Amino acid sequence: MPATLNPAEDHGTVLASRALAARLREQVEEQANLHPVQISLSGVETVSPSFADELFAKLDPQLLESGRVSFIDVHPDVDAITKTVMGRRSQNGLRD
């Protein structure tokens, strides 16, 4: 059974800091080496583009492809921002 992280519980409904996203990404990547991780975005109403870039677009894609990391309860507005940011990164060939 995957471990579930819910950033809204500790950081509120608006996630906007690149530094916070970097800490969350590092935490997720560390935990994903031990067991599958679900990131529940229940309660998150929006994220800034910089937060989405740092957490979603820089996350090791192999963790997503393997199912070691998954996202659940994603608000449609958050999903739209995330897809936009990830699309920009892939168009520019960026990872870090």
C-alpha cells in the first residue's frame, strides 16, 4: 500500500513557493526509493507555475512511469497549470 502525502494539510490550499516544492519533491523521491508514494492534492485549490515546475516537471519521470509516485485528487485548475508547465519543459528539452 502506498504512503500518502497531502501538502494541503501542512501548507494550505495555495501552494506557491519553489523552495517548498523542492523540499516536497526531495521528500517524495526519497520515500519512493523505499515504497510507492501517492501525493494527494485534496484541498489544494491552486499552485503557482514555479511550484508546479519545481515539483511536477522536475520529478524523476521514471518514478511516475513505474508507478512509484502518483498524484490523486488533483483539482482541474492545478491539473491545467501542471500540464502547461510540463509541456513547456518538454518543448525546451529541460529537466533540471
